Amino acid sequence: MSKKIACVMTSMFEDSEFTSPKEAFEKEGHEVIVISDQKGKELEGKQGEEKTEADLGIDDAKPEDFDALFIPGGFSPDMLRGDERFVEFVKPFIMDDKPVFAICHGPQLLTNAKVVRGRKMTAFKSVQTEVENAGANVFDAEVVVCGNLVTSRQPDDLPAFNREAVKLLK
């Protein structure tokens, strides 16, 4: 059954951490909707390899319209967590036990939403202490699955991240 996945990001996302999972999701028949601060905004990856357009602005995005949440890494999650609209948007996904996929710096948005306490997680090396300080049990592993939450550290972990994320969507 096809799922509708909310992908929250802005420019300076990690190129491969967006494109690789997106391709894996679409290959399985799922739809990825890119949500940024405004619909139609062109977003560019921090490596300059990928560009995409926001399908939806955050003011028009409702968590109940989506089956899962995807947060690519790079500098994007750090920028988004300063915007309360994105912080509030991600909370219901964890609270309603919907699948949540966060790689690299992606967990930063979840720490600001205060939804990681007691969870098993991983993140990019420089973010692991922050995730731990937010109450999560942090593991330095290529992928950590904790109920509805899948986290990974970096682009090298994408095969494991994609495998576990796709598995959770079945």
C-alpha cells in the first residue's frame, strides 16, 4: 500500500541523504512530498549536486495528511529547528506512532521537538551528544530502529537506512 511521506527540509540539505531515500521510497510506490517554508521554493543541496522544489509550504502542511516523516541531514535540520512551525509539525508523527526517518543532523529537529527521551537513536558524530542530552540512548551504529523511529549517522549508512525505512513502511 502506497504511503504519503512528508519530507521537511530547506536548502543546504545533504544531497545524497535526500535523493537516495527518496528514490528508495518511490521505487516501492510511495510518494515523497517536500515541505519547506514556502511552496515552489527552489532548494539546493549543500554539495550543489541536487536541486528540488518545495511541493508544499509549512503553513499548508498538516501532519494528519501524511503517513510518515522523513528528515534528511546536512545543515537543513539545524535551520528548520529555529522555526517553531517545523518543530510543531514533527511532534505528532512521533506521538501518533507514525514512521519517522532521520539521518545525520536530522535528529536535531526531533530534539527541539522534545520527542526523543527514552528512544534508542543514532546521529552524525557531532550531534550524538546533543541527542543524548535530550534524553535518548545513543548508539554509534549505521542504523538504529526504535519502534517507529529509524535513524542513521551519515551518507555511508544510506543502504542500511533505506532498507530499514522501507521495511517499516510495509
